[in-house]
Amino acid sequence: MTKFTQTTEPETVPTGLGPQNRRRRNSVIISLFVSLFMIWLMLNSTLAWQVWVLGGVLAMLGAVALNGVATAYADITITPKTVVYYLVYLVLFFMELVKANLIVARLVLMPKPDLNPAIIRVKTELKSAVGRLALANSVTLTPGTLVVEIRDDSLFIHCINVSKAHPAAEVEESVKHFEKYLKVVYG
């Protein structure tokens, strides 16, 4: 017969918060905070200090609450270089957004537009899932293009009008512009 004994002393459970894990957790919280705070500011679109303070508090609470489940943010490291590249990326994105809006507006206003729609496969060098997602969202938010599928290292992009001579060239060039900066930010 096997005899079971019960100990009265509690076992010490490792918390897993060594220096490496603590840095990773802090990185996730900072990345989440910045993301949530930026979303808050964009949705409220005001410069009132009360909105900024409330957004900061809510973003911090959200970042602390979600840091255990937001594993995609664990690979993002915030450095001065990534901040600069992200700001340059935003400027580039807005320039592409304006340019694409003008092109689509011209196509819409044409009496009989000569459209050449296509689905273009573009390979990406981005390794992280968040980086590929950011790239896909950037392409999709640009009028006239829509990412219909992400498969491994490829984006399948539907375009409403591509060049008949070189259908993939313009799309690949636009994606490579975004990718150059997103690679530094997301890896």
C-alpha cells in the first residue's frame, strides 16, 4: 500500500520574472501603451489636455491588463531608430494615401475608365506577423488596392488598375517603400 504524505509548508513557485522576462514584459507594456494611446488620440481627434490624460490612463490600464495575451508585441523593441523610421513611414504612408486617392478619384470621374484589374503576388521580407499585418493594412488602406490573402511570405493584392506592360512593377515598388521602414520597426 502506498502512503501519501501531505506537507504543511507551501512550495515556492517560480514566478518567471527574471531580468530577461521582466524586460520583455516591460517592452510589451510600452508597445501596447503607445499603440493604444495613438488609437485613442486618432479616434478622439482633439488636443484637449483632459482627453490626453484620460487616454493615457486608459491606455496604461489596457496595456497592463493585456500584456499577458498580446504576445505579438513582444518582438517589438522601441529605440530612437525605430521611432524615427516609424515617423518616416507615417509620412510616406500619408503621401501614398493622398497620391492613391487622387488616382482613384480621377478613375471614378472618367466617363469610361479603361481599368485593368489584377491580383498581384508580392513577396515580403518581413519576418514578424505584426510586421506583415502592418504592411497588409498599409496596402489595404491605400485606395485602389486590397490585400486579399497573406500566405507565408507573400501578399496577394487586388488592384483596380495596373499597367498592362508591367502589372506587378508599380505595386511591388509601393510595397517595397513601406517594407523598407516597417522592417526596421517590426523586423
